[in-house]
Amino acid sequence: METRKLGRTGRDVGVVGLGAWQLGADWGSVDESDALAVLRAAVEDGVTFIDTADVYGDGRSERLVGQILKEHEGLTVATKMGRRVEQLPENYNPANFRAWNDRSRQNLGVDTLDLVQLHCPPTPVYSTAAVFDDLDAMVDEGRIAAYGVSVETTAEALTAIARPNVASVQIILNALRLKPLDEVLPAAQEAGVAIIARVPLASGLLSGKYDEHTVFAADDHRTYNRHGEAFDIGETFSGVDFGTGLEAVRRLLPQLSADATMAQFALRWIIDQPGVSVVIPGARNPHQVAGNTAAAALPPLTAAQLQAVRDTYDELIRPQIHDRW
């Protein structure tokens, strides 16, 4: 698999990674043996970057990833912290940071975490110098090797990129969420900051497998957060109305080459964007893992294919969400 530099971490990672949210919670149940099968299949297919968080299944995702770390060397694991408390800027403080850090290190079974990301904190946190001073101190203490941020908005991303030691920015980027292309990706490239593209398939919308009759489980966020009831609505279907998203996919289907699925087309579109370091699709079984990693071997999309994505976005999606995030 093609590798790229993970920003200021200095590490090289495969361009297709694995997002491990679904192995913890919020996507319906996944038993432990199936979760471990997904992780092992990913590593066997060349994945070297795994993204998790301390709140995914209250640490379950981290613990499962930790089992894989005992079996394989050469992996880079990014976790996140900050969502275990009420979302107030004052809760992003040294004592909480170290408590969260201790818990994640124990879950993952490591002394030093490869990359810790602030997990979509309140917007003022990105502008609080003391927060980043303390993260620098945690690097000096050997608790973490590097730190980054996960953001909801492009403005938050640009604020973080301006920080001298932020190694990475994780942001929603997919064929239904193009706004980061305007300023965020160019700024990250110039600063040498990694872009980790999350929600790459728009919560499965871009898999091409859903229609108006699709029903999700009650414990799946695509049921209970469709209107932002539990957390930012942008994390569910990228904030796009489900029906609008289905129509966008139908317009893009004719652009697929004979040897690519809709999901692979969507992942290849992200890989082709200048400045992207790694894309982190989730998977619930080894078959999905294989489909995702195969996108890295596809040829770059043509100018016509790229334009079709832009045209579909401009007509259907831009009026709905572009100014929101």
C-alpha cells in the first residue's frame, strides 16, 4: 500500500487506515471475535494506522486495538481524549489530561501513545495557549509522542494548524463534504500538518448500499442521532439529509469504473486530494476491510470523475451544509 508522511509525527503510514469507532459502540453490536477479525484483516491488508478514542465503548475499542498491538509491530495508533466530561473549556486541564492519558495507555498497553487528539472540544479550546503548553509538557514527559486535534469545523482546523506543534488535524472529508478543500488542506500542506480524513463514506451513504427503505438498529447513531440528538449531527451522514445523500450517490454511480465499487470510488476520491495523509474508513467484517484497502490500488480518478463529484456537491449538497461546518 502507498505510504504517506503523517505530518509532524514524522511517521509513515499506509494511505488507507482503519477507523475503530464501530468496534466500540454506536454502530450496532459487534462481538469481540468479529472486532478482532476486522483488526487482524486490516493489518494483513497493509493497514498501519488505526484510529480510536477513549469513549468508543467506554474504552472497549482501545482495549481491542491494544490486543492487536501485542501481536504486530510497526503500527501507529491514534486515540482521542476529552469527551468523557461535560464539554466546558475549563475541563480541558492538566489533571484531566493526565487521567485520560493514563487510562488510554492502560487500555492500549503502552507507555507512550503514538498520537493523542483532542476529541472535538469546545471551540475556545483551540485558541487556549495553556492547553497546547500542557500537551507539549506531556510530550516532554514521554506520555505521548505527538498530539493533534479532531475538529468539527474548518475554522477550528485552521486555528489548530497555526499551532507550532500540532501534528495532525482530523476532519470530516468526503464526496459530500468538500469545504475542507478550500482552505484547510492547502494550509495543512504548507504547515506540514497531517490531514486524517474521517467519516469518508458519510456513515455508509457513500457505500451505495442504502435506499429509502433502509432501517438501522436502535443502538446505531444513524437512527438515534439523525437530527443531532446525541452529538454533532455532522458526524451522522456528514450532516447531509438522508434522501439528498441517496440522490447524490445515484448521480455518481455512472462515474464508477467497471472494477470499482461506490465505496472504493469515494475512498479513492479522498486519496486523490492533495494534502490528505490517511483516510480512516470503518469496517464491521474482513470483507469490508478488503474492499476499503483495495481503493489504495485503484488508479487516480479522471478529471471527469472529479468534476462529477464537484458538480453533484454544488447542486445538491452545498446549499444544505456548506456554510454550517
